[in-house]
Amino acid sequence: MKTNKKEDKISARQALHLNWRALKLWYGRYPGAALSIALCAGVSAFTPYATIYLSAQIINKLAGARNPQVLFRLALITVLSIGALALLQAALTRWKNCHEAGHYYKSTRFFSDKMLDMDFCSVDDPHTHDLRAQACNGKIGEERSGTFCSIWISCFELLSGF
């Protein structure tokens, strides 16, 4: 039985709709994971800018008045703020890693809960097993790659790049 390749592909609009729905499902069930990933990405993006700004302030004072008390105060603020940001980033990374540690089990729970909510005649249907296998392997559409659980991580990796 031949299948038409165009019928197997989903449109970009459908893909965005499915990804948005998956993100809402993940956030609805695990809001702490979303918060930890977003905060970790924000702090890791902010840290270099704080270092550059404080270093520029020290260079401006060296080029200007060269007051030793002001230079000492700026150097101390720079060292303490960089240390505090590194400590905060390490704590947020640990928090994020704790949420991601059980990621496989969290993703399989979506499917398990859905299967347990279904009637037995629907669970026993071969079409249901085929759809579940396609969703687990990420082969519902030709353009879609990866699994359901990788959508969550991919979106936040994209956001952390900004």
C-alpha cells in the first residue's frame, strides 16, 4: 500500500499549533520546570553584560580622576557581583537540572495517563497503538523530527540563545 508523501507532511501552521499545544501541556503539568529554565537562561545571558559594564566603569575611573577609594570600591563591587552572579547561576543550573532529571519519566507519564483515561476498546485498538508509537518516535509528519518530550527543551534552548 503506497502512501502519498504530500498527505504525510503537515503544514507549518499545524506544526506551530501542535508545538504550542505541547508547550501548554508541559507548562500546565510542570510549571516549575519552565520557570527554572527561563530564570537560568536569563541569568546566564545577563552575567557577561554585568561584567562588561563594571569593567568599563573601572576603566573610566582609571582614565579620569584615579581616586584610589573609588577604584577600590568599584573593584570590590565588581568582584562581589561577579561572584554572586556565578553563585546564582550555579544554583539556578542545579534547580534546572533537578527538573530535567526525570524528564523521560515525565514525558512517558503523559502517554500513560492518556491510556489510563481511555476506554478499554479504544486502548485495544491497533490504530491507537500505531498513533502512540508514531508520537513516541516523532514520526507523525515527515517534517517533524524528535520526540514529544524534546519540544520543551528545544524551545527553551532557542529562547536562551536570544
